[in-house]
Amino acid sequence: MGLFVFLPLVLPLSAWPVARLAETRLHPRTATRLLTAVAVVMAGCSTLCLALLMVVGTAQLPGNPLPDGWSDPEVRAAVPHDEVAGRAAIPALAVVAAACARTLWRHHRVTYRAHRALAGVPGSTVAVLPDGTPYAYALPASRSRGRGRIVVSTALLAGLAPAERRALFAHERAHLTARHHRHLLAAHLAARANPFLRPLRTAVVYTAERWADEEAARAVGDRRTVARAIGKAALLSPRIPVPTVAALAATGPVPRRVAALLAPAPAARTWPSAFTSVGLAAWGAAAGALVSAMSSASSAVTLFLVLHAATPL
């Protein structure tokens, strides 16, 4: 495997430039999909390489259930610094698995409790709660609890004008229609798998909100109305009512979102030109994801062949 097994662990650094530039240079829909895809691929590849290193490290431990041939020098020679890297990968992969499991459990727990709490609230798609705390969020659908719903408090509705209320509902409806919670959950899991992917997670949280902003502006037909609704909602809602999964009720960097809505609508380009800074960054991130996939696949095949040769018949 050589040094190729370590490449997917650090190649997420190649996506940092596009994580920054995509927020302002790409259409939010394109940016969200691109960043999520890159994050998922790189997280999967780095986790696979950690698993490969863990196999080599576990085979060196006394009393392990693996075949004795897997601890032969020929197997250890496939990994540079096998004693350190192999054994360090064991707790590292355990931390990754625990962090991802905790994120999934928290996501399930929050959505399940929210759906259960809203079971008796009238309205199939919109739930208006008589609450003195201003808040609004899009609750994703649940297999056991039915379709997604827009949850909003009367305190927040009271602070918005009728046109701003329409903008608010259009924004939250866009979250449900585009299933932004899937992008957000994938980005959070990727950041748990590899800390170098945290800038992509932050960017996805922002671009998902911007995507919903643009959809709301298109539905309402007035970008300034959406900007006012976002600004008022942020001022009225200093905090979210309950712990939620990422961006279920978060607002993102509100001043940047308002400034973007006061500017002309972004061009709905599917892929940036390679002759621009964001285009170069996007191609760099795509190349990094491709190299990461090739390195992890090559390492997996190499280790499989080495272990197969070292396993007695």
C-alpha cells in the first residue's frame, strides 16, 4: 500500500478553497450538492483507509482472533511505520465510529421526539404552536411519524408582516422540498469521520440556508421581502427552543444571507468555468476526491491480495 494509504486522510485539505469560494461564487443549490458529494466521498475513503490500517494493527496484538499469517513481516511491510500507524488506527477508528453513531442517534432522537410532540397539533404540513418563544424550523419526514412539517410559533408570526410570513413559510417549505436535512446530516457525518472536512460542513450549513433563501425569493417574487423576513426572524429568535440536528432550526450567518438577497440573484450554473478561481477550486476538490477514491481502492485491493497470500490454506 505504501504511502497511498495515508493520502485519503489528508486529501480533504484540497477541498478547503472550494469550501470558501463556493459560498459566494456558486449558486447555493450547486454549492450544496458539490460540497456534500465531495465531503461524503472523502470521508468514506479516509474511513476505509483507517479500517485497513486497523486490520494491520489488530493483527499485531496478542490474542487477536485474526489468522496468524496476517501478522507476518510481509503484511506489516505493506504499511509504512506499521507499528505506530496500525495501532494508532484502532482508537482513531473507534472514535470515528462512536462520533458518527452519536450523530445518527441524536438525529433520530430529536426528529422522533419532535414528531411525537406534534402528533396532536392540527395541520398536515404546518404546525403553529401557541408559544411565547419566537422560532420556526422545518421538521423532516419520519418513516414512523409521517410527512415533514413546518413548525412555527405564534410569537414569531406576530412579529412579521403578512408578506414576510409568506417568505418565512416559503423558506421552510424549500428546506422540506429539497430535503436539506439529508445534505446537512451527510456533511456532519463526514466532519465526524475526518476533522479536516469541518470547513465543508460549515459551508454546507450556509449554502443550504442560501438555497432556501433563493427558493423563497423566487416563490414570493421579492428578494427584499425575504431579506426583511430573515432579519426580523433572526432578531426575534436569539436561540432555538430545543436541541436539534444541524441547522434544523439554525439560521446561519444572517448578515451574509441578507446581503446576498439584496444583491442580484445568482446565476443557476451547474458547474463553474475552469478559468475562474472557484472553477479551479472546484476542479481541485474533484481531483482530490478522485485521488482519494483511487488511493483507498488501490490500498484495499493491495491489502486484500497480501492478506490472501499470507493466509494459510
